[in-house]
Amino acid sequence: MNQTQEDVTAMIATLLETAKKTRESFMYSGDEKMIPMALIYGEGVTMMMMDWKDNKSKYQMAAMANLEARKTHAKSLSFVTDSRWVQSAKFCEYFKIDPPQPNGIEAFQRDYHRILAGHGGEIKNFPREIWEEAVVVFTNGPGIPITIQIAPYKEGPNDTIEWLPRNPQGPDTRGKSDLLTDWWA
């Protein structure tokens, strides 16, 4: 079976809607309860729960999923997770550091990692106004460029999830991932 772009789009839309329902089921305060998953599409579907505890275990589990996709000659590999990221302009303003420059990104990254370490290594420990969160689905495979879809959210009334519109300039595009490699190569 050869997956078309329409197949991939439909698959990601289904995974994203399922991820949204799962995230909602934990209420907003259950932010650590959503377990990331890898879905390997080949002759059948293999689902791997990826209950990582830190960055080292996250990358180890992602490497295992990439290896399994390669071994089974999968058609695609998808990751579904909850995610947070900082808004760089607000981050820089809050911590009074220079914004990243094209020729000085290393200095920004050093500052960011130093500040992150000082906050327990977790974005959730930063002031709430400088970060955003979303459920994320990202997929790739032979002939399928990495495709990323996000559903951003914030805390709603009574511990609910309020889904936000997607930002066309935000991280909801084709891109790259350090978890999802070109595993078939």
C-alpha cells in the first residue's frame, strides 16, 4: 500500500483528535498524565507507550521506535505527545537576555539551557506567561516528509482545556524533529 498525502493528512487528523480527547480526559491539572505514544504503520499498527521520565529516556525510547519502524519496513512512524515551548521574545524579555541572533544562536542556547537548569530542567517551572502548550502529532516515513500538527490549548474554566486556534506562523508545519529521524535510511 502506498500512502498518499491525503492518507497521511487524514491519519494525522485522526491522531490529533484522539490526542485532544485524551488530554481533555485528564483535565487541565492532569498535565503529567498523558503518556506519549509511537504508532508504527506497516502491515498492521504497532503502538508503543513511551512513558519517559527525563530527556535521556525520551531519546532512548524514540530511538527504539525508530529502530522498530526500520526493522518492520514500516510505511510511517508517528509520535503523539503533549508539548510545551517557550515564546522566545517573552523569555528574553522576562530573563533580560538578548534575543537570538542568526549569527549568535549558540549564546542564546547557552543562556536558555543555564536558565532552564536553574528551573529544574522543566519548562513548566518557568513563569506561565512565557510558555505555551499543545498536543502534537508528528509523522514521517519513506516518501512522507516530516509533517507536524499541533492543537494548542490553555487552562479553561473549572480545570478544563480550552483549545486555541492554530498559529500559521507557529510550530504547526513541516519541519524537523530530533526524535523522529529518517529511520528508513
